Amino acid sequence: MSLRNVFKKLPDVTKGLLGTMLAINVIYNAVRLSHPIDVSKARFQEVPWLALVPKNILYYPWTLVTTTFVEQNLVGFLISLALIVFGGRYFERAWGSKGFAMTVLVTSLIPNLLIVPLYFAWGAIMGNSNRAATACTGGITLQAAFLVAFKQLVPEHTVSVYKGILKIRVKHFPAIFLLVNTLSGLILGTDTALIFAWLGFMTTWIYLRFYKKQPDLTGNSTSIKGDASETFSFATFFPNVVQPPIAAVCDQVFDLMCALKLCTPFSDEAIELSNQQAASRGDAGLPTFVRQSRGKVGMSKREEAERRRALALRALDQRLNDAASSQPKPPTSITPSISAADQQALGQTDYRPEDN
């Protein structure tokens, strides 16, 4: 399949994001290559009207949006390109064009806004005025957003690498992503990627957890705001061994936020509905390209058969329970009984209740 055909089959917003990224990176690198190398830093000069530089934010406010599509190296560019093509195609079809566009805007704009005062404060505390002159670029926030969203929709899906040698569940990807960027920031000095990873992760989780309207799969409601399901709590993003202390801290923070009227606690009905929503996703939440390759890579034939059997049994059990609850119970029939004494008196007589 040619690249042109692939592009034509993409949803509208995904096409727009892909075209924007290609155009911005072509312009950005063309401008950088046309300027001499900054000898003092041994690298090409930045393009302040495309890349977000905190000290220039008042002059170029639109960089709060464009900087998300600016990549400094080929590896980052290819990762963001693949992310938009595959992730964008999936989420736009799952959420609709409007919901997908709003999610991308929120999860990229808010981290970019937050990093500006953060870098000014960092520079003031450390006495480094050049900190606010750092170019903050890259699609790290979008990567974090898409991984969090995948964890929400298909947490138990398993991705196999190297022909099944390595298997990782989708719900573990955000933690791995944060760990890699944190270690990279501390060891290699990629502090911008570290900060963007955590800001993108937190922004996306808060938005999906409390604000975004979810598509209803249960048939019980026409609109579900946020996701109160147990499988999408903050602690579930981390390994099981550290979940209890994280959950305890999060509960205290949430109670404080509710006491300050900054948050509204979830009702029992909202929690139950969200849990039903999470359980109802099943294969409906899987991307098309994942479902097509699942039998080839993600699972063996036996595992695939067991999975389908379990889904069928669960659906059948649900239908039987619904049918039993909707029908009136039949009257209990009364069967004549004979006491032990009567049986002894009768002896070998062939007794039939209808003879009476």
C-alpha cells in the first residue's frame, strides 16, 4: 500500500496533525540549516518562532502549540510520526474527531503552559538565567497522552516483541515510559523530556479521569463524564508492590482537594457505571490494526480460542441473568409425599398418588 493511500484513509484530524508535523519540521530544519552553527554550544541555532523558548513566550505565543510538532532529531521525528498515524487513527475513530482534537489540544497545550513558569522558577532558584532560554520542543507530551489513553481503553492487551520472547501489557507502558524518561533526564541531562513526560502524563490522566466525556458502551447512559473505574485509578499505573502506598497518598490528596471544593467526589453510581464501561470495552476497544494481527503475534491459537470462549461464556451468562431477572418466577408445585410409617404400612404395595 502506497503512502498516498495510507494518508487518504486517515481520519480528518489525524491528517491535519500529520500534515502540520511534516510542514513544521521541514520549515524548522530548513531555517536551522540556513543559519551558522552556534560554536559555543556546538549545535545549530534554534528557531524561536517555532520552538517554545520560555523567555520569548510573549513575542511568540503560538509556539505553545507549534513546539509540540518540532523534533530535534530523526529518531524523535519517526516516533512522533508513527504515533500520529497509528494512535491518531485509533483514537479519532474511538472518540470522534471533536473529542480527539480536544484531547490533543488539552494534553499538549497545558504542559507547554506549565513548563514556562517552571523554567523561570528553576533558573531563579539555581541562579541560572539561561534556563529560561532553553528551547522546549518535542512530542513527548503527545506520547504520554496516547500511552495513558491506551491504558484506559485496552489495559489488559498484550504486545509481543521479538516473536513472543518479550510480552508487555499495555497498562505497563506508561510506567516504562516515565521510568525511561526520568533516568534519561537524570543521567543524560535530557531534563526537558523528563519534565514533559511527567506533565503530559499527569495532564492526560486528570483530563480523562475527571473531565472528558467517554463514549458509552453499556447502553445505560448517553453521556459519561470522566472515568471513575477502579482500573483507571492513579495507583494502577505503577507496579503492584507500590500501589498500596501510592493509593493511600492519592486518597489523602483527593480528600483534600474535595474539601477545598476543587474536586467533586465520585458517586457510587458513577463508579459502578464506569466499572461497567471498562468491562464492556473488551475487543471493541482494540485498534483495528491490533485486532488483525492479534492471532499472528499477540497470542497463540490456543490462547486466542480460550479468550474467545471466555468472552462467549461471559456474554451468555449476562443474557441468562437478564432473562431470569425479567421473567416472573413460576408457582412452586406441591408434590404429595409419604411418610416413612405409611411406607412401612404399605409394604410392597405399588402406591401411586393418583390412586387416591
